[in-house]
Amino acid sequence: MDACNPMKTPVDKGLHLQNGESTPYENTREYQALTGSLTYATMSTHPDIAYITQFLSQVNKSPTQ
């Protein structure tokens, strides 16, 4: 890991998504399946973007638009 180059992420670490006032996502199951698939794919292929997929998974219970 000594030769690795650090990368900036598009989101600050420690930031949490908040439940907003926007309209609920129509198909919660589809959102959950999509974020799950992205998380699985990034863990084995692109760990550099795995953080953002985990970030999106924070609102799996009740996603909004």
C-alpha cells in the first residue's frame, strides 16, 4: 500500500443522508436491488467507488426522489 495514490471522494467522510421533505421513491424494492447490485460490483472491481455506494445504501429503508 506504500505505492498507492490517495483519491478524493465525491462525498465527505462521516456525512449522513437526511430524510427530506421530497416525494418518496415509487419502487423501494427496485432502489434496494440497484444499490445492492452496485455495492456487490464495486467491492470486487472498483473499491475506490465502494464508499459512495455504501453511502447511497443508508436510505434503503425509505428512499426519496
